[in-house]
Amino acid sequence: MKYYYFNPFSKQYYFPVDFHNYPIFATFYQPYRFTAKLMWKVWQKSRVLRNLFSTEEPEKVLPLMNIREYVALDSILTFNLGTVGVEQKISILGVDKTTNSEFYIKYATSEIACKNVYNEGLVLQQLSKLPFVPKLEMCVQEQNSFTLIKTSALKGRKLVNRPMNENLFTMLITLSAQEVKSTRKYSSELRSCFAHGDFCPWNMLSDDGFIKLFDWEMAGQYTLGYDLFTYIFQYEFLVNKKNRFDQLLDENAKVISRYFNYFEVDEWRLYLKEFSDLKYNLETEKNNSDLIKPYLELKKYIEKMDLNYSNE
């Protein structure tokens, strides 16, 4: 079966020839940058261009045989091979042509990626009552081979970074109240709660104003404010490529105070320091060059902020 790949340089996304017949596939890739948006639009509209970047032997790069064991025979599948690295996993969006039902699969083979995907399945199994999470349909572990989860497919447009609104704030409070077992628990002398662990716009979809949250690999027990501070800083570091610490804290001062007042915590700077230390350590462990330096600079900024605060 013929597959097109996008983009022509990274060969990260693979689409079957009849992907245009299924509108949900057009939402599989939702870039933020203008050049990527333009390339994606041109690629979708030009069959000539797509034919230049295609393969008649997709089984050489895609785990088609393994995945087909867990879906209906007539299912049509699209693939995202993920970012290369120790945590790389494959994401699959599919449609069962008989029932016209849509589903999502995450497939991992490396040891670290398998642990992450298993954690996501474990967490989703316990969060089924929440309306903004995908519903877990299957969690499979093949020893020393792969781990796979299958969930319902979420619909919507990927969220664009914006100030914390009431919907997102309520979601944070709701998550903090959940009692969930997971494989991630970061101990601290400070108060902790359950958190998504990667609370960023690219893991959110907006559907008629209702926000849905996906990619729960990092979910677990963290210090208070971990998700809030992730939302404030991560987009800034990865997309805007800026480190406007003073400005970001000033812009979010009200929501930070409101969040910690809800938990009756007076000194949120301690939690910000704990957050920056943990994020720096986690990104260093993953050797994530895009985030190690920004979080190191944030750590230094907070240490300087604490020094100034103590001298007042």
C-alpha cells in the first residue's frame, strides 16, 4: 500500500493515499510556525508534490504488522514517527472503516519509551471519569518487545499559547484533586499533588471552546504548581525562544497568586524554585538541549530573586 510522507526532509508523518477522505487526518499535524503551516498546506493540495515524497514499501519504516493485530482489518492508519531520541515513540491516528469510529494508538519499543507509554495507560485507566481526557480502550505490554495503548481519538484545534483562562485554571484544580497511582512520584518537603506533567498548549485541543488534554506519559505526583509553571514557561522556551522571566511572572502574577491562595500557600517562590530545579534535572537526564539551558537560566534567575527578596 502506498504512503505519502511529510515533510520531505524529516519523513516523520506518513499518510495513506486516500487520507483526504477522512477529515480527522488533516488535523494530525498542526504546526505553530508560519513556514511549517505553509509547507503543510501546499503538501496537502499538491498530488504531484506528494507523489515525489512517497513509498510503496511502508512496512520497511512503519510497524504495520504489529499495529494491525490490535485494530479492525479494514482500518486506515496514519503515522507520526516521533522525535528521534531515547523517548521516541510512534503515534497512530486511525479510522475503522466499518464502524466509522476513530481511534489513537501510541506505540513504543525502547525501554524508556515503553515505561512512559505504560505510565500513560495506567493513568488514563484511572481518569476515565474526567470529560477532558481520552478514553483508554487497550493497554498491551509485550515483554522485551513493545508497549502499546489505544484510546479514543480527541478532536479539535491545537491550542495556541495564551494567558491562563478560567477553563485551564479549573482543569488544574481538578487534576490536583485526583488520587492516581502512577510510576512517577517526585518527593519533596513541599506539598505535592497529581499533575499532567507536560501541561503545554501542544498537548491540548480546543473543540468549540472546550479544552481536551492528551499525552499523559509524564503524569504523576509533583509539587504544587508544576503544571502551572510548565504552562507559563515551556512554550516561551521552545516556541518563542525567549527567556522573559520578569515579564512572564508579572503577566501571570494574578493567576499564580490565585492558584496558591486556593491551596492556602503563602510563599509560592519556594514552589517555583522546586519546579525549576526538577525541570532542569529532568531535561538534563533526557539530554534535551532545547530546554537544559533555559531552565538553568531560570534556576539562576530564581536564586538571584530569592537573594534580593531576603535582603529586603
